Amino acid sequence: MTGRVYLSPPDVGALEESYLVRALRSGWVAPVGPEVDAFEREVAERVGAAHAVAVSSGTAALHLALLSLGAGPGRVVVVPTLTFVATANAVVYTGAEPVFVDCEPATGNIDVNLLAELLHRLRVAGRQVAAVVPVDMFGACADYDELLPVCAAARVPVLVDAAESLGATYRGRPAGSFGRITAFSFNGNKIITTSGGGMLVSDDAGLIARSRHLATQARQPMPHYEHHDIGYNYRLSNLLAALGRAQLSRLDEMLARRRELRERYAKLFAAVPGVRLLGEGDEHGPGGDGGPVGVRIAADGAGARGANCWLTTIVVDPDRAGWRAEQLGAHLAGHDIETRPVWKPMHLQPVFDQARAVLTGAAQRLFEDGLTLPSGSALDDTQTGRIFHAIEQFLVRR
């Protein structure tokens, strides 16, 4: 063994170093600068949006977007229960109330049927809904053909949490081109990284302008410091934007590597009863019975949902498989290979256990039966060989 194998380590090298050195030598080492301007423009072009603003984190992007959409005390924001806590935390930052919705068993994305019913009930109760925030789970887009009309009929704007889905597509359109505004994350474990960082993209110039204003301490354009709003120190560093530009130029090769790993996992588990890849079968996971069926997310970008394969997750039916996901996780940990359960649902988190939620149990089952496997594009052949050898060893013993 030659060190720990991580779930999704940063994929950086000589190109990133050259971009950083160039930015450093330019003298633009403080927040904002020409690299930030270029990074915003290049990300907007990549996802087909008219405007963008780069910020310090994906959480900051969500917070700014919610504020720009009018979230605040007395209002509700609808959030999937199956997500990272930042999605819900950003709602609380504004003073609004998060209301959680369960997921589709096959994909982990928000259950649009539950959403439609919830929005109707909230409207009847006279509650103002500031936004619906779908999350593109593990790099696969939500079902926007179904979701967007539901939200439009309820006159509720959509803020897409695409923290995990840069480079993914839905019916040929890139993640980031749906809803009123979209938030991306460039954290260290994402598809591309700026160490820490995020971005908002939108065709709505007003929303981006408002977010940009709030992100720069809400300073008014005057020779002295004048502030009419509470602002935030949320702008991205020029140096980190340079790193992001180098990463973005390599996005397609990094996507290809993650998709290659997804295909290897799919082949490995295809003959294992009771195991399916999240997003590539129905909730019963007929692995070993002719392959997955039901909703399909094409790893190569074809079909309705072209996943970026940010993280590959298996879902294990212990009754059929004869083992639990956590047992495989423990086995891999013994080989110094990192895995992770699926996100613990927000309604099960102690901090949100009093929040309103519309539930079917799907998210809880995915949390209990899911395991996320190493998926990073930086994983080399030696590391992937260790991963697959260890999994095969576990399956043989079982």
C-alpha cells in the first residue's frame, strides 16, 4: 500500500501551476482582477448563461442567490432533504424557513410529484415561497422537464444547486442553464476546483448585478465608503480564479476519466444481485438479473440526463446481496480506501429535526443502503487497481 486513496482528490498539475504563477507575477493578488473577469466569462460561455459572478464558495453563491430572490423572514424555501447541509444552511442565513422534500428512489433527486403537492398546500395556507432549490445529485441533473412547469405554475422561482453537476447535461442542455439562477461549487473535491470557490450564473442581469453588489460588502459607487445594504465579503480571489481557469480548460478530460471509472464500476457490479448504481436503475436494483432498468442516466452524456459522474454511488439491497453497504465501506477502509455514505437527509439532522418535511422514506433508505466510491479524475492506474482488487476480494468472500 502506498498511501490513502481518497474519494475525489483535487486534479491539479503543471498547467495549474503556470496559471497561478502568471497571476501572481501580474500583481493582481487581491480579490477581483482580470483572472476573475475571464473566469466568469468562460464559465458562463461553457454553461450557456449570459452572466456570472465568481464568489468565495458554493455556499456563498446559494446565500447571495436566495437574498437576490427575496428570501427572508416570513418566507419559505423548498429544499430536497437529500443534500449537503450547505443547501439548507444558506436558507437559514436569510431568515427564511427551509421545508424539505423527499427524493426519487432511482436518482436521489427531488421528487417532483411531492413538490407539486407541497407548493399547492403552501399556497392554500397563504405562505410565500421565495424559491425552490433542486440539487443535481452527485452530478446528475434533476428532472427539469417536470420540475420547471410545476414551479412556473406556482409562480415560484427556481434556484438550481448545481454544486455537483458542472459538465452534466439534461436533454442536451448543460447544467447551469435551468431556472432563474444557478449556483456552482469549486470546492477541493468537485469536478474542477479553485481550492475554495463558487459561482452564480444566470440570464437575468439584475439578479447577477444584485448578487455581485452584495458580495462586495454592498459598497455604493462613491469615492468614500457608503453602504445602503448589509453586504458580505464573498468575492473570489484573482489567484484562485486563475487556478479555476486552468481547471476549466481541462474539464472535458476530467469528465472522461470519471466516466471511465463509472463504467468500470458498472461492469464490476452488473452481475452482483441486489446492487445498482444510483441513477442507473429502479429502486429495487435488479443487478445480476439482466442489468439495470428504469430511469437511466447516460455516463457518456447521451439520453435525457448526461451525468458528469462526479461521484459514483452504489445502492445495496442487503436482503438480496447478502451484505450491507457499510460492510463494503469498512472493508475498503481496512485497505486505506476512502468511501462515504450517501448524504444524511436534512430531516434526520439534529439541527433540522423540527423542520417541516414531506417524506416517503426514499432518502432515508438511500442513506442506509448507499455507498459512494472513489471517483476522482486524479486517481491513477495503481490507485484504481487497488480499489477494484479490494472490491473483488470482498465480493469473493461474500
